[in-house]
Amino acid sequence: MDKEIKQIVFSANREEASAARKHLLSLKKNLLPGLSKLLSSSCIKSQCETVYIIGCMGKDATTAIPDVAKLYDDVSAELRREVVATLGRVGSHVELSLTILKQALADECFHVRRYAVAAIGEFSTTDIVQHDVVSSLQAALADNDSHVRSFSQEILDTVS
């Protein structure tokens, strides 16, 4: 399995990486230990791909979310974007995830903010209200990015 993981992460060939990714996702149960090791890699590309794969696993990746969340503080906007997207896709560890997503709404990179709003939309209305995300979404209505503003308003419309 480590061979397939490395093939995904380090392959320059997109078709080869895609085939390996599909194969690995069919083995979800056994996949997380190998992926968790890659999260501590010093290679941003490796970390981004690993976080993406974890996100593709959905609820089956619940145990990896605390380790994924630790990567949000990275200097790489690409990695922060993958982290917030994965928090939304997996949708577990609600308090931890929504705390990071609220922080991401103020990220310097508009891509990270867009992904954060989309990820927040994956959580239930009850979770959004209980974890005081509403005030962060209201603040995002003043964002300089029109997508962040419109996505925020869509979510606010559902919780009102």
C-alpha cells in the first residue's frame, strides 16, 4: 500500500496518480495509517495530496481530522485551502472543524476563504448556530471577494 500512496503523491503522471488514488480509496479501512505518516512530510505537495485523499474518504477519515486540522497554520495557502476543504468533506469533529473554518473566513488568501465558506455549508444548520459561526458569516458579508459574500449570504439565509 505504501507504494500506491507514494505513486499518488510523487507521480508527475496524472493518469497514473488518478488510477492509484482510485485503487487506494477502495481500500479505505487500511489507508489511514499510511496517510497519517505523510501528513508530517516536509513536502507541501505531499501534504496537499494526502489531505485531499483524506477528504475524499469522507466520514471514513474521521480519525484523521485532528492531524489534518494541525496543518491549517501552515504558510502555504494551497495547503490551508486543502485543509478547510477536507474539514467540510469529512464533517466530523464539529467544534474543532468549525473553529478552524471560522478562522479561515479571515484568511489572507481569497481561495482559502471561499473554500472555508463552502466547507461551513457542509455542516448542519444546528452546528452552525451552536458553534457561533453566524457572526463570522455575517462579518464575511463585507469580504472583498464576491464569492465569499454570496456563499456566506446563502448559508445565512438557511439559518435564519
